[in-house]
Amino acid sequence: EAGVVQSPRYKIIEKKQPVAFWCNPISGHNTLYWYLQNLGQGPELLIRYENEEAVDDSQLPKDRFSAERLKGVDSTLKIQPAELGDSAVYLCASSLGPGLETQYFGPGTRLLVL
Amino acid sequence: GNSVTQMEGPVTLSEEAFLTINCTYTATGYPSLFWYVQYPGEGLQLLLKATKADDKGSNKGFEATYRKETTSFHLEKGSVQVSDSAVYFCALSDTGANSKLTFGKGITLSVRP
């Protein structure tokens, strides 16, 4: 069974440019998460989807970050414009449902903003 | 709010040595506790979990016991292998449908032959 797929794996951009990350969750997983992982830190939740609905986006900086999950499957996370401080790893995870269901993580996208 | 504190790293051990990685937490109510592992170049994987006090999670020779009285969930392994070299994250989750994972900072373990 395929795991969570993310692309690109690496991205280098200049500040003020836009960037987008894509995630394909495990088939049948209704819950999808985007996490931010800064260097030397644990992941922090940005947004959680139940099917196509964003049910927890309290930690998403909405002035520059946006996300969507059309049709309740794939998801895209966008930053526009990117800032130097956005350099980090962006992780996507999915689970069968919310709560204590095991979350399965993708390999992440490593972003470097110059 | 919830928080997880892990011991400072990195940790370097020789093969077959005993491993302990400390983890303590602060939470309201009765959270579930997890250890995740990240091998080089791979995504985070659930290593083990415990959902109530005194539960012991175990997997791949690793164990951790949910200690409510000391708010701890220390990870142990009796004999580490080179293949255990990875980053280990302790995490907690509130109960309920709206629960979310709160992670510690992670600790890098290197096992030398």
C-alpha cells in the first residue's frame, strides 16, 4: 500500500515568491493534516481537514498561508509571499479519522527561502 | 496548554547498549502518549503508544510505560542496534474527536558499531 506522498521533496525560492506544496494521502483516509517542522523542533499542526472541510486552522497564518483539499483527497498548501522565516520542513499526514487514529506521515517538503 | 519535554540530545551509544530517552508532559485531563521515530530520509512513523495510565506500549524491542504520577513516558530498549539510529519524538494527544498531536523537540540517536 502506498504511503502519504508529498511533492516536491525540496524547494528553494527567493523571498516574496509564492510556493505550493502538494500532498496525496493514503487511500481511504478522511483526515489530512499539514504540519510545520522548524529545525531542531517537533512538528506543529497548521491545519486539519475532515474530508474537504478545514476543521482546525487556528495555527495557520492566514495572511500568507492558504490550503485546500478539493474533493476530500489531495491537498495543497500555499505560501504567498514567502518570507525568510518560512524556511522549514512541511509535513503532511493522514489518518482514517480524527482523534486517536494513527497518523501516517509523508517524507515532507524541505523549503529554503533565500 | 499541553506540552512535551524531551531530554537534550544528541545521544550516541555503542551497539548493544541500553537506551533510555526521557519524556515528560503537561496536559489537562488524560492524554494518550506516543513515540514517533524518523529514520534518515523517511517520514515520521508511529513507534508505540499508550492510551491510559500504567499502560505499556512496545514495538521493535522498544518499551514505554505511561506514568501518570510522574507525568512521564520514557522510552527504553535493552540492546540498541545500528539500525535504531534515528530521531525520536515524544508526543501527546488529548482524547476526543478534536484532539491533536503535540510533539516534543525530538532527540537524535546515533548507534555506532
